[in-house]
Amino acid sequence: MLAVEDGGGGVEAAIGLQQPLKLKYQYYRRHTTCKYAEAFIRHQVTLYWNRDKTITAKLLRLLYSDCFVTGCDASILLDGPESEKTAPQNARLGGFDLIDRIKKVMEIRCPGVVSCADILNLATRDAVHLAGGPSYPLFTGRRDGMTSKASTVDLPSASISSKAALAYFESKTLDVLDMTTLLGAHAIGTTDCSNVVDRLYNFNNTGKPDPTMSQHFADQLRKTCPRPANMSGTQAKNPWVYLNPDSGPSYQLGNSYYKRALAHQSVLGVDQQLLYNNDTRELTGEYADEYPWKNGFEGWRRSLALSMNRMGNIDVLTDNSTGEIRRNCRYTN
């Protein structure tokens, strides 16, 4: 059901979820009293998305920030003076208000049944579909974590090399297909100029721009992201740019992200680095329709269904001895 052939061409990749599999397909419909949980969540996401299409990018980043730290346990949602959401890497996280709204509805309809961790995964799935991505089956049955500490947040820099990025993904039980596919989420959303200025003015402390970036595109970005007063990357007022100028304010997922990487017009260094690993280069070309005989963007959609489930399967909690069903996603019970 979630298998893909081989990630395209000769790229070796997983074709299923990490074992042992603790989550269940249609967990709420088949194993709980809240049979229509997914429908309730989808309705709330649709209402929100119709008013604010930025929610897809916000939820994708929120889910990544949760799963890649202590696992998909909704610890990113917990409030506190030193919680994960206070870490510098998590500045400008959004989507919390929608998760709060969904949780309030679920506690009215099915009190104590649907976890915040599952709400975050399901809401992200539905928002991705509304933005032009696939509507994929999602395994559920997660419990919510009990702790959240900023000190555990080890999310890497946006300028990380392809080798370091792959090592990081592999440390989270993901592979090269997952990394290349999940980075495609950068087709929508925005980023602070502080994540870009090193590529524009002082790449690797050379005092020069990143040679892998198109000169024309760099000139365009400099109009929005001026040189900081000091090259720490901080500015009194930190402007922002679209991660993918081709999608911009439409917030529609598409393969222009991969086409821009091929044209050396990626905004973030980690995205441009897809060209400097044989496997990620091959997948980037496939997703960008560079090879007409392959699956192209539809192949990305299928791969995303698997990779989102694999990301959502990282270090999940499934029993009451290690997790709980929070009544409020911001606080433990």
C-alpha cells in the first residue's frame, strides 16, 4: 500500500515503514470509539486552509521540527520557558492555533481518544493534499510525549552539505529517497534572510557568494536580503523571501523546486546541495521531469506518501506507560 518501486533509476531505498511497526492503519476507525476522527480533522483543516493557505508550509515545518528531535510525540506543541519551541532553530514556527482548534473539537466529540501527535500528522497530510500533494493513507495510534526541552533540539543549519544532511537523515532512520523527497516541501513557504545571507555575501567565510548559485538569481535575492551590518547573519529587521519564488504566494506544491535546483536557483544551501550527490542528483532530475521516460512529479507524489509515513514513524510512543493522550496539546495532563 505504501511501497514505491525503488526511488527511481538505480537509487536504493526503503519500500516500507521502519520495523517494528507500532502504528496501525485506520487506527481510529477500527480500534477506537472515535471512528470519524480523520474526517473531523480534515474538515477543520479545510476550513482553515480556505482562509489561509500558508498553513500547509507551517504544518510541514512543525511536523519536521517535532519528529526530528525526540520523535513524533507532539513535544514541539508543549509550552514552557525552556520547551522545544523556544529553541533558536524553531523561531517563527506556526500552525499552533489550528492544532489547538482541532484538539478542542476532538475533545468535545471524542474526549481522551485522539492524541496531539496524531492530530499534527493527520492535519499535515490533509493540508498537503489541499496544496496539490497526494492524499496518502496514514498510520496512527501515537501517544503524546511528557517532556519538551530546548536543549534536545539539534535541527541542522539550512546551509548544511549534502553529505552532512544525508548523515543527519540516516540518524533518524530515513534514507536518501526520504531526504530528497521531503526536501521538496521547500516548494512552498518562506525563510528569513538570515538563512540566506551567507550564500549571498560570505559563503564558508570566504567573503564571496556561493559559487553554486546562479549570479542572476543571487542579484535578485540581494534586493530583498541586503548585506547585514555584521556577517553573523543578524539584522535589526530580518526580511524574508519565498523558499520557491515560482510558487510564491500561491502556496501550491509542484516540481519547480527541483527545476530550480537544476538551474542553480535554490534559495537554501541544503536544497542546492541536491546536485552534489549522485543519488540526490538523479532523483532531483526525475522529479523535475528531466527524464521523460520516468515518473516525474507524479513519482514525487508517490514517494512523498511513503516518506511522510516514514518520518511520522520516528520514535513513536504507543502505550500509556511512555505517553498519554493530552487534553490540551500545550500542556501535559
